[in-house]
Amino acid sequence: QVQLEETGGDLVQAGESLRLACFGAGETANIDVTRWHRQAPGKERELVAEITSGGITKYGDSVKGRFTISRDNLKMITYLRMDNLKPEDTARYYCWVHSRRPWGTQTEDWGQGTQVTVSS
């Protein structure tokens, strides 16, 4: 199992930037995919960004060109750099990991989330 803790959420104005961090602990050696999701009140949780253990990234359409996901494999920290924030980016941001063990077992773990609020 992997324990995840997100930090970096804050109240900012439109156009400003934030960097979120997801700290992993526990069975982190088997993580093969890390994602940032977000959920705004009354809306479904959506994928924001993804990074694989090989460094391949993908982004949700609404954040392409503004958000950047990166990963420090030594420290087991995944970052989400968010530039040019918009009020519609307001949401709780969650870190999610998928782990695949050598013997085939696969698991998923979520963090508790960190709140990002963007004022206009």
C-alpha cells in the first residue's frame, strides 16, 4: 500500500501560479502511474495530468499548455505546476497512484487532497 499526502493548495488570483506536491510513502517502488485528479463542488472528478514511471505525460484538455506534471523518482514526490490559473480551476486536487508488483498484484491509492481556489 502507498500513503499519499498532497500539499501546496492555496487561495490565489486568476493568472497566478501554484505548485502542488504529492509525497509518497510505503510501497512506492512499484508505482508505475501517478495522476492528479480534481473535483469541484457538484462536478465529477476529472483527470488533470498523468505521468508514468518512464516519464510519459498526458494532460486533460482544459489544462494543456498551463499545467506541468513532473516526478522526482528519488524522493518519490510528484509535482503539478499550475500556471495562468483560472477561476474554473478551483477544485480539490487529489493525487492517485497505480502500483504493479512483480508477482502481478495491482493496487490503486488516493491521497486526501489539497484545496485550490482561484478568485477572479
